[in-house]
Amino acid sequence: MLAADFTRLAEEIDMVNRSEADWFHLDVMDGRFVPNITFGMFIIEAMSKLAKKPFDVHLMILEPEKYIESFRKAGADVITVHYEACPHLHRTVHQIKESGAKAGVALNPHTPVSFLEDLIEDIDLVCLMSVNPGFGGQKFIYQTVPKIKKLKELITTRNANTLIEIDGGVGLQNAENLLQAGADVLVAGSSIFGANDPVATIQTMKAFKSGFDF
Ligand code: ZN
């Protein structure tokens, strides 16, 4: 939603409601973990009154453990925290699960997937950042593709049910490759909201998925 036109937020939410998109992805930034500041639980709660699909809330903030329950109350169905922001990640992941939300962990482009080896079974979703977090509309970092394959291998070896989400620079040009590499969830911002026909673009992107067996 970071790429949406916030002067027409209700219409943008309605577009997503009408589309084949599965979730709303909401990027919360604090100006400390990342250089940018976006929105918090107040806006998310307002959006949740209009939205008819689950809320995937991506916390790009320091000390996310302080705000898990507030984001859950505001309407978050998935809460994703950053590996790099959580010295006690095991505790934070379980705190998210106890709140009733699904627990996600995001990795910055330089953080190896092997850092999740000892926790993968407890994580519902791993978000691989394919740009440096902080701003929308950035170019996809291609080293993400081998990371997807490594992560898929780890998940399969451990018999875990973890979903792989790719966040940053995703569009029609690379969606099929990412799904083929093993991605389950694609976050698309500018490529959707900047399209002439966002609903049709989502439909095209979703169609790539039908060729693969998950
Ligand atoms: Zn995100």
C-alpha cells in the first residue's frame, strides 16, 4: 500500500478488494531502523475498516516487540519483524503467535538465510527483502533469487510450513522467475499502483502462479 495514492486511499483499498490480490501489505517505517517514516497503527486501523482481505504488516522498526499487540489490535493478520532488529528473535516470534497473528521474519539483502536455521519451524513466513528497505519503487536485487532457492531447501529439509515472501522491485518482468525459484508470496507496490489498469496487472501476475504446483 506504500505505493498507493493516499489522497484517494478508500478508492485504492476498494481496487485491491475487487482484485485477485490475496493480502494487503503494509510497510511500517520508523525513521530509525530505516531512513524513512511511513504510517503506524492508527492508519492501519482506519484502513482495516474498508479492507476485505488479510493485513500483512511489515514492521521496519526497532524494538518491534513493544508494539506487537497494538498492531494486532489495529487489524494485522500477519506481523513481520526484521531479523536485524530483534536480538531475541525466538521470543518475539512467539510473542507474535500468542497475539493471534501469523509470525513473519524479514531478512535484509545482506542477511543470509542460514541465520534462520534454528528457528525456521516456528516461523510462518520469511520475507526476503529484494531491495534495501526504506523506500518504495526501488530496483530488484538479483542475488535474491539464489536466496529463495536456499530458503526453500531449508524449509523442505525441515518439513516446515513456512511461506517465502519477496518484497521489493517485484513486477510482471520478474514475477514468474521468483515463483519458479520457490516464492509463495509476491509483494508488488509501484508495479501495481503505477499501472494503467492495476486490477488487470494483478490478474496477470496471479496467472503466473497457476502453472506451478505448490
Ligand atoms: Zn514490505
